[in-house]
Amino acid sequence: MTVITEIGHAKINLALHARARNGDGYHAIETIFAFAADGDRLTVAPAAALGLAITGPYAGALAGEDIATNLVMRAAEALRARFGVTAGAAITLDKNLPVASGIGGGSADAAAALRALARLWQLPAKDRRILAIAVELGADVPACFVSRTAWADGRGDRLEPMAAGALAGTPLLLVNPGVACPTGPVFRGWDGVDRGPLAKGDPLAAALSGRNDLEPPAVALVPEIAEAVALLADQPGVTLARMSGSGATCFALFADRAACDAASAVVAASKPQWWRLVTALI
């Protein structure tokens, strides 16, 4: 039996500048997306009907959710309808990433579902209708569908590919204090001050000269975020430490894997209850 696996790569906002509140309830932002090698794991196999099973360490966080409203199922139903597919699929989502954590878990899962099901149902991978579905599903889904370093503006859905360059393979430590940080309240907490544009060019240089405008309102809701960023920034070999997205996950880039592993050990010793993931950028 054909079984196809895709990774829902953890999404990292190396910088995120909030520029304006739009009348449609969304915000105009500028951001640099990068992606981790690891994340949630999604598998699909042939089946008569469409179904979704959720496993993994964070499956419980989705236990009360109506499966029909899950982004993975919405992606699957939209893909089937758009291409007139009559076949089903048995979908399994191994949920390894914390939910409501600023690293694109749901968006990355939906994107992985689009990629996996397109392969299973033998749909043209570069058909623009698939990317159109990604846009309809949410602002981060198009970036997660591509899962490559990109500069973005608008709602974060207008993408300009960036050469990853030296970023590819950079050791990455993700840390989450275990407190959900819902996106809506964080955006509403932004003070509305436009502090200027986000640079383009080399992604690391642009990120280092940038900021995350959502960090202050996120810290106001989840003070542990400030503690996490400070702890990461204090570690030897760190090149950038910041909150990702709307939080509460924070990240640090390191000069080498040994420094990343050492930092992870420090976090484990001082905050054993925090979630950690040692990985690398792709």
C-alpha cells in the first residue's frame, strides 16, 4: 500500500514588523520566514473515505476539536473539491509541535497535507490551484507550503523567495514555556506604532537589524517569553535570540551544533518543564 509522508516544518519568523492595522481585521506585516528541518509528521494512505487520526505528544491539545474544522481536513476537502477527486485518504497527523505557539503548527500541517495528498492523488504539484487553496486557508499556509526562506508582506502571504545562503543548516534551538499564546489577543495588544520597514537582502543580516513587534504585547500576556528570550540570548555561541511569530515559542540560532546542544542542556537543567527542540534551518 502506498504511504506518503510529509513534514509540517516548524515555521520561524526571524523578524516580524507590524506596519498597520487594516480595516479587514488583519494587520499589514513584513516578515522573514525560515523553516526548521523538524516539525509535525503527516502520513497519507489510500482509503475509501477521507479521515484524520491525530497522534503524538500534543494530540491531547486537539482532543476537543471538531475534526471537520481541523486545517488538515479543510485542506483535504478543498483539494478534493477543486480537482474533482473522488478517492479518499487515511490521514495521520503526528503532533510534535505545541499548539498556539507561533511556529505555524496548524498552517504547516495544512501545507503538508496539500503536498502529501497531491502526491497520493497524482495531482500536478505546481498547479496554481493548490497554492490558491493555501492562500484561502490562512496567511501562513502559503509560506509553509513552500517551506523555504522568504521575505513576506501583506498579511504575510505575499512571498518573495530569499536565498537561504549561510542560514541553511544553521543549528536552531526552539523553546516554549508551555503557555498558549493565542494570536488574536497578541495582535490586538500591538500599540499601533509603525517602527519602520524590514530590510531585504541577506536574510540573517536583515533579521539581525530587525525585530519582532509582537514580542512586547506577547510578553504582557505571557511573561515567561521574556525569560525565555533572555535565557537563550545569554548562551555562548548564539547569533540571534527572539520570539517567533505571535509566541510563545522562542528561538536561538547558533554558530555551531555543539553550542546549540550546550544551550539546550542549560535550558533543560533550569527549566525542565519547558518544551525544547534542537534542530536546524533548511
